[in-house]
Amino acid sequence: MKKLYTLIFLLVSTFVFAKDVDVNYAMRVAKHFYMQNSTASEAVTLKLVYECRTPKNVGAAIDDKPIYYVFDVNGLNSFVMVSAEDLVTPILGYSTESYFPINNVNQEAQKWFENYKAQIIYVKENVHSTTEEITAKWKNYYENIPVIQSAGRGIQAVNPLCQTKWNQAPNENGACPYSNLYNERCVTGCVATAMAQIMKFWNYPTQGVGSHSYNDQNFGTQAANFGATTYNWAGMGNTLSSPNSDVATLMYHCGVAVEMSYGVGATGGSSAFVVASLSPGQACAEYAYKTYFGYDPNSLQGVSRDNYTDANWISLLKGELDAGRPIQYAGFGQGGGHTWVCDGYDQNNFFHQNWGWGGNSDGFFSVNNLDPTSLGAGGGTGGFNSRQQAVIGIKPANGGGGGGGTINQGGIALYAATTVSANPVQSGSSFSVYADIANSGSTNFTGNFAAAIFDHNGVFVRIIQEYTNQTAQAGYHYQVSFTDNNLDVIPGTYYLGIYYKNSTFDYSLINQNTFNNPVTFTVTGPANNIQMAGNTTLNPTAFTKGQAASVQAQIGNAGSGNWTGWISADLYKLDGTWVATFDEVQGSMNAQTAYNVTFNNSNLSVDPGSYLLAFFSTTNQQNYTLVYSQSFPNPVDVNVITPGLQPDQYEANNSEGASYGFNPSFNGNTASVQTTGSNMHIGSDYDYYTINLPSGTNYAITARVHDSNNSGNGQAYSNDVQFSYKVNGGSWSGTYDDVMGSQIGVQGGGTVTFFVADYFQGTVGSYLLDLQISRGANVGINEVSKDEISVYPNPASNKLFVNTTQNDGDYTLKIFNTTGAQVFEKNSAFNSNKIEVDISTLAQGIYNLQLQGKSGISNTKFTVK
């Protein structure tokens, strides 16, 4: 089997000391590892193709040092990645199926590689010994001694379940919104791509459930009629070399189901949420699977790694994969969040990740907790280890799937063709639909039947009539009429479908058999001599709320006499509800003459969304008649978008080198720094801020962000963000969502750099970074090392012991969960260097421990098992 493994472990210390690994030593290790793990019989020739090094000016001891090496194998699609630090596991990853994509690494995989870089830099700065197991691996690979797996490791494996190698563009996004600004379609988004690949694995459903629409702030109303769509699984190839409309439909429907915030790749792409418990609203992948695609609501759930120990998390994932169910996985690094498919594992507990980038870097990776803060506070990760999430239990309801399953609502189907009382029908008149519905199943069906109208974009307009709590006996058919006595809809062409639902699922289109369902029909306006004489031009093509817009329409007088009156341009919701008058123009028209009529609005005040713009004529400003159109559309579609954010005052601070600097002004021994007016103005915007602290004293910083997910100051913000930090050019911390559970300590002054990124990559909007700073000789949180504070056992269950160099005076010990909430506090006096803590009431998970005494505050992490 061709695999890409990543095998990095940072374990407890023994007495083996560090040294850098030079390229020749690493090449020999790589060669022997590859020989032991490849079935290839040919001689192995390696070539160095990439060397990752530490930045310059990050500290004299580690300036410009090698971090890891990548070796090409035999000039083929194979590589081995080796650490340049012997305190960590020697092999970071390898592949026998692809070359190392130096210049084209997908965003998800690159975060994992950045994670390795961050960990190794942390180890070089802070750790001085490693385990005998890691030392033995280095020795065995160097001397070509076969490495024997540790006793007790599982031998079961699950080969990758998903065979698809789909991407976000260009062959998958043919149904996504088109950006006139960038002259390209938006990408599908990682949430939609992961969902689509999992549903393709099941080939389920054949037909969706219900419908949904929402307003995208940049592209107007997005809509999908899931219940009227048949998904052509057979037409969806595992790999795509050209645009595929079946895949595009599925991808777009997944995007609508999660209310994707669409964007092109250059602006950060398209984004949405995954797990319901961590989403600001209802729309997310977890909800969409169950609601619109008929996946089992009893088994499907979103879970967060923060609530599990490493062993329990791995057991949970393996249980899903053993049952043959792919997992939608999500992680959040410094640059925002991504989601992908986890669909297999090997004998070493490495899990196969399908990144959703056309197969780029797909392979096996460790999902163990790689965060080096497990060795002490101050470490961090730029990868996806922070706040990992997963949607598990993804399987069709009622045992469907595996070749085009359907949502089981009984054997309901059309028995004859659907007809209407009139086509075309004039708006405002009575309208009836006649259907013949059969139950060809073996059991009676109880549920609802309805006739519903959708517009040409799939947006729901109205229900003609609905019958609730009806029983259709098995083996019988029923003639049903649906009537609307006042079909008050805007003229145009519509889809009319016959739907049914039971108590479990929303409406689905009734099986058409050999008949059409839905059918199309046309609604006309009243007769009018004032008629459309040409196409309508919008300027700009998409209107912006609060800005000026104009419309030019060609309108003529087809009558035999001259006409004097007013032409009104009005905005309607897509269901025909009147919203506002855009403009009204007074004038005269000679008989049999057409005119260019211009409508202006200097400050468009309607909310962002998609609308219909309709033209009406009147001679008295009381009775308005729709301008008749036989050849040219009236109404026309109009999108109103949100005004684009302007760059904030801190730009351009999109890189660490361009970080915006603050020099806090102290009032006594306290200061406050806030990024008033800060925002992510485009999807690719990142923000860096550096706090400059004068030397000569110690500092403690309490940090948080106020955002759309958690605002603690009573103000409203429009973006959900996260942040990380580094002290004096050291390693980046882990990422924090809103509130830190501890303080940042700076001994003797220096710099603290903050990196703020959107929670899911690609979103835009406002936020506030809020820093409260104190100073003084006894202020500041010591950078934690094993000499200052340590805990054991770790993981622990009932009791935890804290060793510390502080042993004089009183102390306060606090414990915080991963959301920053305090869950424990103990106040006492030191009577030795060891503190016993009762943790029997704490739930399983990862916690931050803070110990404050006379000499300062120290922090560390521990796990409750």
C-alpha cells in the first residue's frame, strides 16, 4: 500500500542530550528507513530537495539552524522527511506515491509541516534531553537495524475509505457564484469539499430533502432545492480532469446547506462551520448532513477533542473507521481553520487524511497531541492541533447508501402526468394543479402532500396548497387537486413540484416515474400598452447597500395614442413581497416609440440580498400596472451586497515583519492596549501587533479578543477570530479562541507579538484585541520549565502532584479548562516543594494549571484521564 506517514513524538525526558543532525547523517537515516518501509526492490538513491531552517535573529543558539530535511527517492514520486534535531522522532513523514510539493503544498498539509517546524524550534530552545526510545530509533535507522513496533500497539488497519481526489476548483466549482471583480468563480470551500467526498463514498442520497436559501454578503441570495434534485453519483468520477456538472451541483448544494461565505481563492476562499456546538448559528456541516441529505440523526454528532484524552480520541476515531464510516475532521492553526476527510489508519495509529486538494499530500499522519506545551508553557503550534473537531457517525439513515440509496419515505410516486388549470396564468387569478399520487410500497404512508413553486434560481416562492396528516394506503393511487385562489406572484417562469414528507424528514419531490416532476409554467401580467422594448442595464452590476446605483431600461409605448404618466422601478423579495421603490420617473411617450429611461437611487437603503426589480406604469400614481414584456424580462434579478470593508488603521500588518507596534502608556503600574477599529477587510487579511515593553522590570499581560462569537464589552463585532503570541521572538504559542485562561509573562521587558487570524480562513469583519498589562518587580509569569514547575502523574485521574521551586509564603493554585473557564482554586501556604491537588471532580480532558506565589506565576498543562 502506498502511504504517507508522519511519525513525530515529543516524549518525557531521560538523560540523553541534544545535538543537531547534519545532512549526511539524516540522509543515511532516511535511506535505511525507506528500505525498511518500502516494497521496492531497486537500489535506493536519495537526493536532498529541501532543507527547512530556523529564521535568523531568533536567538543566538538557534539562528539559521536546520530544522528538517526532505530527500527525494530515486527521482520518483517518493520522499522521506527527516528531523534535524535528535530530540524528536527521526522520521517526520514519507511517501511512496508522490513527490514533495515544495512550491505547491496545499494549505492543510502545509499547516502540519509548519507544526513540525514550530515544535522543533521549541525543542531547540527549551528542551535538553529525550527518551531512550527516540535515541534507539535514531541509532537503529542509522545502522539499518529493523525497528520493532512497541508491544501492545494495535495491528489492525483500515485502508483509505474514500477514493475521490476532489479539489475546490477548477473542475468542481461550476455552480458556485461568479465574481465579476476577479473574473472567476468562487471556490467550493473546504467544508463543502469534505462533505461532498464523504457523500460520494456512500453514494447517498439519490434525492435530497427540503430546500434552503440564505444571503451571501457578496453574492446575494444562494439557494438549493435539495428535495427536487437527483444526485447523479455514477457521473461523478473519483478524479476530475475537466469540469463535472454533477460534482459541481453536489458541491454547491453542500455550500448552500452550510451557508457558505463564498470567495475566490485570492481573497481567502470560501468558509463555513463544521460542528454545531461550536458554530454561532444553526448552519454547519453537522446540521446539514442530517437536515438536507438524510443522514442518520441518531448516530451523527459533532465532537471536540478538548473533551477527550489522547487515548480516548484515537479510540473514538478508530471505532468510526472500523465501522466503515469516514470522518469529517477539522483543526485550527494560527492561520485559521480548515476541514477535510479522515478515512483510514495504519498499524501505528497514523490516520489517513484526504485534504480535499485533488490528492495533493494525501497520506497518513499522527493525530497525537503534538503541542510542545505539554513540555511546559510557552510552546505552540502553527498546525491543526488546536481545538480539533470531528463529525462522526456519518451514515445514511435507514441503512441506505452504497450505490445510490434514497431517503426512505415509502413507495410514493406519480401515477399520471401533473396538469395545471392554465398555462400561462395571469398574476392574481385562481390557479389549480392536478396530480395523481400512488403508494406503490408494501406499507401505508402517513404524512403531508403539497404543491410548491420555486423560481428559476431554485429559490422557494410559495406553497399552492398543503394537505397534512394524510394516509396513502399501499397499492392505491389518489387524484389530488391543489388550488390557490389568488396567485399573487411576480410574472415570470416558475417550477412547480409535487412534494411529500413524513414525520422524520422534510419535503422531497415525489418520484416522477415516467412523468415530469417538477413542471414549468408561466405567470403573466395584465395587458398594457407600455411595454419593455429592450434589455435592462444595471450600473453597477451588483448594487451596494448605502451607495448610489442606477438602472437604464428600454421602455416603449405600443399604443396608438400618446401617453403621459410615471414609470416606477420597485424592488421585491424573491417571493414577490414588495420592499421599496428604487426610483419613479415622470414623462411622456409618443405612440409606437421606445425610450431609454434612467432610474437613479443616490443611497440604496435595502438590506443586502437578492431582489427582483420590476417596472410599473401609472397615469395617476395610484393604480400601477406591470410594464408588459413579451420578449424582454420584467422583472430582472438584482443583487445588493454588503459594503466592502476598508483597511483598518493598522494596515499593512499582514506579516510579522510588518507588525504594527504599540508602546503602552502606563498609569502607575497598569496599561491597556486595544486595537480599536481593527478588522479583517479581505479574506486573506492577517493582523500582527507587537507590544514594546521597556527593560528594567517584569510584566504580565492578560489577553483576549472580542468578536462575533464572544464579546465581553457589550459591543457587536462581525468576525470570529483567534490569536496566538510569541515573547521576545521565541516560539509561537498555541491558538486561543477569545479568552486566555492564564497570563503572559515577560521578564525584564522586551517584545510580545500577537497574531490574529479568522477562526475559519476566508471570513471578514471586525474584532478587538484587548490587552491589560501590569508591571513591577514581582509581576510577571515565569516562562515555565521543568526546573520551576512540573506535574505528575500526567495524565492523572484522582490526585495530581505539583513540584515547584517556590516554597515560601502563601500560594494560589488555579485550574482552567480549554475554554478559559476557571474550574478549581486552592489557596494555602507552602510547606514543601510539593503540592497535592484533588482533581477527582474534573472531567476528562486537557487543563491549564496556574500557580502564583511570591516569586511570580507559573503555568503548565496536564490531562485528566
